[in-house]
Amino acid sequence: MGNVLGIQISCDALFNGCTNCTRRNAAYVSQLEDNLANLQTQLQKLIEAKDDVMTRVANAEQHQMRRLNKVQGWLSRVESVEAEVGELIRHSTREIDKLCLGGYCSKNCQSSYNFGKKVSKKLQLMDTLMGEGAFDVVAEKVPQPAVDERPLEPTIVGLDSTFDKVWRCLIQEQVGIIGLYGMGGVGKTTLLTQINNKFLDAPNNFDVVIWVVVSKDMQLESVQEKIGERIGFLENRSLEEKASGIFKILSKKKFLLLLDDIWERIDLAKLGVPFPAISKNASKIIFTTRLENVCGLIEAQKKFKVECLGDNEAWELFLQKVGEETLGSHPDIPELAKTVAKECCGLPLALITTGRAMSGKKTPEEWNYSIEMLRRSASEFPGKIELIECWIGEGFLNGYEGINGVHNKGHYIIGVLVQACLLEEVGSDYVKMHDVIRDIALWIACEVEKENENFLVSAGVELTKPPERLLSCQQLHSSTRALELRRCEDSKSWNILSIADLKYLDKLDFAYCTSLEVLRVNYAEIVHIESCYDMDEIISAWKLGDVPGLNPFAKLQYLRLQVLTKLKIIFRNALPFPNLLELFISECPNLKKLPLDINSAKEGKTVIRGDQHWWNELKWEDESTLNAFLPCFESI
């Protein structure tokens, strides 16, 4: 007989195992409806938790923080589960329709089983995600990069040579402080920005590059605060305590400090900045200034003057801003554009500003007008000796004995202005001033005024009444070329004869002198009067007197009258206007007659601009005068 192998199996264990398996599988089907309802509830809770975390993350990122990797991973998993659960919910109706016997069985057991199992697993996963999403911290501070990128024009013209020189100095250990000086608008800040941004793609041996705009109204606390922010020292302490903290941090770093627009000496010790010359880390400081002597005050080992552009570079920059389309819009414009570019004297700021302004100007007339305006705004002195003699005549150099002492003082002042880039030397005997720095020249004039009361010009101070000695000052008769008055409300008549005697007056501009009633000027080329509500005549007949052959507007080129509600007359008689180019009248309802007759129109180059209704109401000497000026009128 053969061997018999006996196998004994517990029937109870087999029965219980099968029963448990069957029960578990059956639960996927029998609990499907409840699980689907719970699935939607849990999904909503998970979405709300995700939104709360996203709000916290967004707030942190607004404060320059970075979300944690585990937070980003959780958000990604939630979004994935959200999509998967959404898909299950979309198919839920179809699966529920397969159920029978009160939901305890299915018409398609395998399909209902698979679907119910997916729903159950997703419920477990969402429960896990809800627990993982209870974050104490969602973001961390972003480690600051060694250098922050700064905005810069896409194309820079004319700074390559100076940039290369400065860049070479950065790798010379014996050079710790570098000064960049030059007149306003010449490109110093652009050059400093180029240096800053170069470290974004070049090998950077500095631990940190710090950029601080200092400006004229320097406050040590403000400069110190900006340095502290850049290196992470934000403690609210006294100036001395902050300096100590900043010093401890920077002493352990190789730093590059870029200081823009310095006007006076900065005490590095008070800021807490280690002096580069004695720093063991080969740190550097580069600064910009308009004043050459500041380079000495801050002990720069190297200084570079940032010059205006040459003719070719200036034309290249101007061409970029004007654009080829404008340049090719008329055959005459290329030559006119070269003239405009030349009038900017190589100053990048002037070239950029003017170029942008002229982009889109496609008629020669517009370009010719710009050339005229640029030439009017240019400020140039014929020679140093003549300039000094002018100062002597104005009384600016009083207080020095002998003509030699006065001349020496004059040459000293010119030297100071040249060194400060407020004047530029042309050869050995001449100097010129660019109108971009006119504001500084006005400031100097005001400082002289404080000392000796030699009033020359005061701009932007918004006088509320005329200076008592303004119109009685004999110096004004020989030097005043422009007079602008705003909101002088107390004067009814501006010393008529004195204004008329300003023989070199080119431009007169009055606005909001509400009590002014009478005005007379004999020599002005440009007259603009606005919002002088009591003015009823420009030239008073009884004040002028009967002077045979007198023409008070012999030099007048532009007359602009606006919002003069009581104005009735410009002048009692018709006059020839040999140089008048434009007469602009706006909101002068009572001005019914112009001082014009047939002889006034001989040149035929005058343009009259005004409201059509005002023009229709004008009274004329005769029909021929009206016909003569009819082609000259342009409605506004």
C-alpha cells in the first residue's frame, strides 16, 4: 500500500477568515452611500484647511519669506486628492444606481466593490492630510542674495571706458575707496548701477553688496538704517549702539558698499562701517558725488570723473530714444535731429529726456521749434574775465581791496564752481554752464543775496508780495532778462515806468496777481499774463502819455492773455507789430478790440489764437483790417 499524507485544517478558522473577508468586501458596497456623503464633507473641510494655509503662505511671502518645502508638498498632495475626489463624486450617481436590496447588494458586484474601495481609501487619505496640515510654521526667511538687482536701461551708451577702469580698481587690494564725480545728469548713478548688477552674472568675491542712496539732505540715522536692513541688523537702538552692531557684522564680511549721491563728508565710524584701508577682508566702498572735493573729504584712493558723451555717442543715445520711425518720417528730420542732439551738449539726461520728448514729432516745424527752445535755454558765459567783471558790476565781489584782490576772488569762485562741476571749462579762458544745473546756480545766487542783498534771482519761493526794492533797483535795468511773478495779490500797479525801463527784459510772466490793474512793458519779447482778475488794460493811455512814435511792443514776439475777466484794452491805438508771431487770447470776454490795423499785418506772419465766439464779437478798424487778419486766426 502506498503512503498516505494527512492534512488537518481547522474548519472554524477557515470559515471565520472567509466570513471576515466577505464582510470587509461587502462593506465597500453596503456603506457606499454613507461614504460618498462623508467624502463630500471631508473634501470641503480639506479645501478650507488648504485655503487657510494658502492665506498664511501669501501673507508670509508678502514679507519676503519663502514657503517651507513640506508645506508646498502638502499643498500639492491636497490639490491632487481634490481632483481625484472630484472625479469620484462625478461618477457617484452612476454607481449608486447599480445598488439593490436597500444598498446591501449590487447589480454589478465587481464594479461597486472597486468603486467603494476607492472611496474608502480616499477618506483615509483625506483624514491623514487633515492631520498633516496643522502647521505651526508655513514659511521661513529667505537668505538674502549677495547682491540685489537694480533697474537699469537696457542699453547704456558711453560708460564702457569708465566702467572698465572702476572694475579694475575693484580687484586691486590697495584701493579701498573709489569716488565717481561729475555734473548732475551725466550718468554717475547709471554707472554705479552697472557695477552693482555686474555681480549678478560675474564671479562675486563679496559676501554682500550694499546699496544706499544718501542724497543732499543726508541723515546718518537713515543711512545707517538702510545698511542695517541689508545685513539683517534691525534692532531699534541708539546711533552709537547700532554702529557697534553693524561694525561687528561687517568686520567679519567682505563687503562692497555703494553710496549714491553724496554731497558732504560721511563719518564711516559713526555709521559702523569698517574703513576699507585697514580692513582685513579687502572690502570696498564706491560713491558718487557732484563735488570733486568730496572725494578728498572721504579719502578716496581713486577718483574718476564721469564726462559728458562725445558727439558720436551722444547721437547714438539720442537716436535710441527718438526711434527710427520718427527719424524717417520726413527727409529734413535727420539733420534737424542732429542739431537737437548737439544742443544737449553730450549730457545723457538731456539727451534721453529730449529724445523721448521728440519721439513721435514728425514735422520739421516741431523740430525747429525745439531747436529754438533749446538755444533759448542754453546758459553760456563768453569768458572768465567778462564774467568776473559782470560780478563786479553787480556788487557780488565787494569787500576786497584793490582790483587784483577782486579779480583773484573772482577766479577763486570760478575754480570752486568748476571743481564742483557747476561750470565746465572751455579752453583756458572760457567757462560754460549747462541748464540742467541751473537750479544749483539759483541756489548760489540766493546765498549771495543773504550776505550782501545783491538781489539777482529767487526762484520757487512763491512770493506773496513784491520785494520793496525789486523795481527800484538800478541793477535790474541793465541785467534782468526774465521776470516771473506768481500770486502777488497786494499790488495794484507795478511801478510802471521802472518795468518799462528793463531794457534787456525778454520774458514777462504774471499769473494770479489778482489786484494788478495796469501794466506797461516796452522791451519784452514774450509776455504771458494769466488770472489777474482786476487788470483792465495792458498799456494805460494816461500813464503812458503822448510820446510820438512810441511803440511799447516793438520787440514783442509772443503775447499770451488768459483768464483776464476785466481786460478791455491792450493799447488805445493800433500799432505795428514787426516781430509778433503769436497772439493767444483765452477767457478774456470783455476784450472786444485789438490794437491792429491794416499796417499791423504787413509782415503777414502773425497767428491769432482764441475762441471762435470771441473772434466773432471783435470790433475792427475797418473791413480791410478784418480781411487782412482773417487768414491769421486759428480757433482753440
